[in-house]
Amino acid sequence: MHLPAEDRRSSPYTGWTRAHWEAVADGLLAAVRPHASPGQALIHLPGPRPSISGRRSDGLEGYARTFLLAAFRTAGAHGTDPQGLLDRYAAGLDAGTRSPTLERDLADGDAESWGVIADRSQPMVEAASVALALRLTRPWLWDRLDDAVRQRAGAWLAEALRRTPVDNNWWLFPLTVGGFLAEAGIETEAAREAVERGLDRIEQWYLGDGWYTDGRPRAFDHYNGWALHLYPVLHAHLAGDAALLARYGARLEAHLDGYARLFGTDGAPVHQGRSLTYRFAAAAPLWAGALTGHTPLAPGTTRRIASGALRHFLDRGAVTADGLLPLGWYAAHPPLVQEYSGPASPYWASKGFLGLLLPADHPAWTATEEPGPAEREDAVVPLPQPGWLVQSTAADGLVRLHNHGSDDQPADRVHADDPLYARLAHSTATAPVHEGPADNHFALLVDGRPSERGRIRPLGTGPGWAASSHRPRAGGGAPPGVTVTSLVLARGRDEVRAHLVTGAEAGTTVRESGWAVAGTGVEAGTERLSARVRTERPSAGARTERRLTAELAGVHGYTRASVDPVPAGTAFGPAAAVPVLLGTTGEGTRLFVSVGRLTAEPAPAGEQPRIRTEQPRVRTEQPRVRTEPTRDGHRLTVDWPDGTRQRAELAVGSVTVRTL
């Protein structure tokens, strides 16, 4: 992929300008061209396996998601289309809608037909991308089509208005289709009703402060930005509906106030939630705020964070030698991928190019880049609605998300823990372990197997803290009467974790794990009640290497420290290790307290990767922690290195925190 020269004058942080975004878009679109069917209706990309929806649906996904990218590229250039993108997508629209059918009913030799839109079917998702792309490019594509093609395409899209979506952000797909069809004069009443239904449905999930749940009671992730905010705001903007835009734009602005804190100074978004293979789609809500004028961010900050995210992935191998986006985070990483994802799914990353709709003279493109929140100062910011505590440190640029509210559990049953939601913490430099010992987890060992967190009950957030409780689950059920009440206190680069265990059988082993550090070489060691893991050269392929260190030290209740290897690694590297503390419950209530850190520093140039075991360095200026029993539980007092003192009271299912 050929890129322009860097411009460090206007973009001192990333070096990237609008020309870089255009070049990346052109490169991605050129790379998929050889994989299109003869009639251009399907784009079959190579991959390890099809999605659960089947190969035909995956081909439609390839068409629809890259069409969205082509639409941003050409609409942002006012119809200028030297690559002939719109001609190819117009041809595909013609060929794909001639005889839509169910995949099982496809005739032999049919290489073009799209699947029909049925209840809860993947074509409904892709119809939204097709409709949005047609809406954006209408003067240069839709309005120039033959009437017969418009009628067939309109009829195919209109099926989305009558079908039942999955009960989550999917309600916004018929909304997006309806927005286009209403403007095109096709089934206008049904189209407007689909818009109203979608908005009504997501209203039930809006909690305030810019945060939605995604259908499930405690499902919070990047879908807030690249779906639940994006589609309503874009619809209102394109429709010129000032009232709708005022409502949903204000929500987007509130969301961005916290969301902008979830990007590290290296451009990485926090690695949490599903569909992470969409990568730099995380930039979409940032651009939506700039596009509509509903953002708390300065124009230069918007571009700095968005360009940082795009460059972060491109610098780390997220595009193959053939110019394609594989299923993974950087390179391909199968454990990260959900079953609904197929080879073309990563191209929802196209949403990250929304900024190309801004004119070239918009301040978001012309203003000098300004630093993002994570690089201005150290901060520990609570996000009450999702139950998160966001901890960032300017010196190393890391962002850590302490999770005491998002579990993605359905309302009527409890599923096995999903590592992308159930962990106590996530970050911009680490990923959860999918195959191996759990990271950032507190568990009871039942018959030698660690319990799961299950459903999380948030207990509140505040300045420098977040808390929750859960009923540990083992073997698919919860041991009777056992409750774990958890608290994290954070300041600077340090975190204090406390877990109050009630109702467990005396002598039960407990296990607390820290950050899973991955890289091309790992060194690890233990000393007394302290475990440490350090990378030699993390993030292979990155232009600026950083050495990560994860430390975990027992303060109260723990009796042993160890390091668990993770041979399968994580999305951040081929091998990893996790610091671990072990302890044992006694009679009644038992408190377990640890102090942890995740930090980064530049890695030595030219050093060969290796694995080494050594004694961990002595922690300097670590917080001092005192514990004492109370009538209902335990009291925790923390003296931080900067002189701040916090005191917490933990009881069963209850936590209060004060700064003294």
C-alpha cells in the first residue's frame, strides 16, 4: 500500500493527513477487486472458514461492506471516481437482485444472486450498508440506474422493513434501510415506520450519559459507538431532521466525552467486547461527532485519535501482503473471532472512514493535531453507566479499563464467561486469554477448576474506584450462598484490588490473576508474594516497540505467588504469561487484597527475543494498604505515593469509598 509522505507540521502526533486516509481506502478497495464475482455482486475473500450464515452470505458481506467504504470515498470527493468504483457496485446491485433466494435453494451455476432478507438473517445487516452507501452516492449511482434495477433493488431492500431483527443493535439496520427508501420514494410509509420502530426500541436501552446497553442488560462495548450512536445520528444528519439530530447528537457528545479516553497514545482502542476484528471502526463515532458538530473534542484531537487508530493497525500487520484485512486484531487470530464472522466481516472497519465525508477544508482535517486525553495527564475516570473505571498514564500512554459492570449475559439465563466481557480489566496493550489460564480474574477453585464470574452486579463507581459483586459459578451452577464482593482502587499507574469472599467452604483455594502480557519474548519471576511478567519485544511489526511489565503482589489473604504460561498467546502476541496469587478461605468471611501494575517502557533496540526467569524488581513507591475487620466485613485504607488516602468499607454486596 503506497502512502504519501508524512506531514509532521500539521500532524505532529501521527504524521497522517486526509491524503493518507484516501490512500488507505484506495488500497483496501483495490485489494478486494480480484475476489469479486464476474457480475460484481459477491466478493468472496479468502479465509479459514465461512461464517455460520454460509458462503453466499459472506460474499454479500464482502460486497456490502466494501461498498460502504467506496461510498465514503466517492461521496467525500463529490462524486469524483477515477477508479470506477461506483460502476462496479452498480453492476453488482443489478446482478445480485435479479433472483434473490435462500442459500439452500440456489441454482447450479448461480454465481451472483444475493440471499433474501429473512427474520434475523445476515442479509438484513448487509442491507443496511447497501442502503447507506446508496443514500450517500445517490446522485452518482442510484439516480442513474435503469428503472428496472431500481425496482428490483428497492424490493430487495424493502424486505428488511418487514422482517424481525435480532433484539439488539440490529433494530438499526431496518432503520437505516428505511431512511434511504423513504427518500427514494419506495414504500415510504413502511420505511418511516421502520425508522420509528428502531428508535423506539433502542430508547429502552438508553441509560443516560451517552451509554446504551446492546439488548442484553449489561452489554457494553464498542457497539455503542460504531452502531447505537452512529446509525441514528447519521440518519438524522442525512435527513436534515434538526430535532432528531439535537436529541441523538447530544447523546453522542456525552458518549464521546468518556469514549475518547479509551484510546492509548499509540492509537490502540481498548481491547474489550465482541467483533474486535472491525479494528479502526472504533474511529467512526469520533468522525460522526465532527460531521454533525456534536462532539466535546477539538478538531485536532478528533483527527489525532482517529488517525492514530488507523495507523496503529496498519503499522502492526493488520493488512496482509495482499492488502486484505484478516480475521483478527493485528494478524489473523482465530480465538478472537465470533461464529457469525466470515472472511469479509473485518470490512465493517469501513465505518472508520466516515471522516472522508467531511470536506477537505473542515477543521478536523486542517487543524493541527492536538493530544488525546490519555497523553495529556494521568487520569482515573469513572464511567458510571457501564460500571467502568478508566485509568490512563501519560508517561507510557497505556489505558486500562477496570470492568465492574459489563458481562454480556442474557436476562433469562447465565452463559459461560466470555473473556472479552467477563474480565476484571482490559487495556490498550493486552488482550484476554482465550485458550489457557484466565487473566484479570478472581476465582474459587472447585474440584481444581476455577469458577466463573457469571452475572455481574454493579455496586457503583466514584473518584478512583469501581465495585461489583457476583455469585461464582462452577460446573454450570453457583455454589449455594457464595458471594464475592470486589473493589478496585486506582491512582497513577497502581491499582489495588480487594475481594471479600462470603459463604465459601473453609479451605477453598482462591486464585487472583493479573494482566496477560504477550510478546516475542517473555521473562517472568516470583518473590515471596509478588509475581512479575515482562516482555522483551512486544507487538512484532510495530515501528515503536514497547516493553510491557505486569506485576501483582499479595497484600492480605494470599499465601503464594506464581506465573502461569500461556503458550497459545493472545491477540497481541504468540506467547504470554500471567502473574498469579493463591490463597485459602477460612471460616466465615475472608478478604483478599493485592496491588498490581501494568506499565510500559521503550524496548532496547536490537535486543534478541528470549525467555528468561528472574527475581522481580523491588517495587518503588507502591501504595501502602492496611486492612481491619469490621462488624459487617472489612475496612481497607490505602495511602497512595502522592499522599492521597482512601478508605473503603466492604460488606456482602456493599461497598463505600471515601477520600480522606
